[in-house]
Amino acid sequence: MIELVLPWPSKDLSQNARGHWAIKARATKAARKEAAVLAIAAGWQSIVLPAGALHLWLNMYRPSHRKFDDDGVVGRFKPYRDGLADALGIDDSRFRVHPVLHDEVRNGGQIVVRITGGADAAD
């Protein structure tokens, strides 16, 4: 099992954002790079992964008491998912996402990512 804490995804990554496409493109590129850099800094590129599906457990802690829906946050998480796959040197199609949106508020918000696979897949 490996775990990483990522910041709350930018509002510019929301499917409901009505901004210019270039703003979303910049936010997407930045988020993907940030996830890859944080994963590499945590030593993820040297982890030997089991074959087959990898379960991506997302414990999402909102930045305020404002209500978010889990599918919206998972959509915002997509560039992070791609960045994690980049750091691990795998295709992100191996990930099976399991989101849990907690009521707990954490300063700035965060997403705690845990990856399991193989014998640990049910954890």
C-alpha cells in the first residue's frame, strides 16, 4: 500500500467551470505536473507494482463547509490521476477509483490517495 496527500483540485478543473478553455488547459497541465512531482518526491517511481488492476482510494476532505458532490471532485481529480500514472510509469486505465467524500473540513482541502493492488486489493 502506498499513500500520498494531494491538495484540493482547482475550481478551474471543474466540469461546471465556464471559463476559457485555455484556463482549464493550464490548470490541467499544472495539476498533472504537481501530482507527478509530489509522487516522485515521495519515491513512487521506484515502487514495484503488482500486475493487473490497481485500486485508487480517494479520501477527499473538503476545504470548507460548502457542499461538493463526489463525482465532481473525481472529475477535478483526473489530471492528478494522470500525473500519478506518469510518476509510476503506467497507463492510468489500470486504476479503479474508489472515492469517499468526507464531511471533515481540512484547511485548504486535500485528497489522500492510497493505492492497493494484488493481495492488498480488498484493503
